[in-house]
Amino acid sequence: MTKQTTQTLEPLMADELCPRCGSAAVRVADVTLSDDALLFDCRECGFEWGELLRDLMA
């Protein structure tokens, strides 16, 4: 019997505020191969947004 290891990945924290509630509890929810396809989510209100929305709101 082989011993299986499980890997726990910590979410990457983002240095920005949630556009909905203003919370700083934002993390990178999905990392893809291109930087323009990042998906963020807020741990306070659950709002998810991508790079396009972030750029439009800046």
C-alpha cells in the first residue's frame, strides 16, 4: 500500500478592494495561463469579477 499525499493550496490574496462592498478580503479565485483571465472573489460578500471589470472600474 502506498502512502498518498494530499496537497493543500492556499488562495492567493489580491491587493485590491471588492468593487461591491469595499472589503479588503479579496483573493484570486482562478488563475489561468493568461494574466487577463484572472478571476477574483470577495470572501465577505461572495462577489466574483474578472480583470475586464476591474479595469473598467479603475
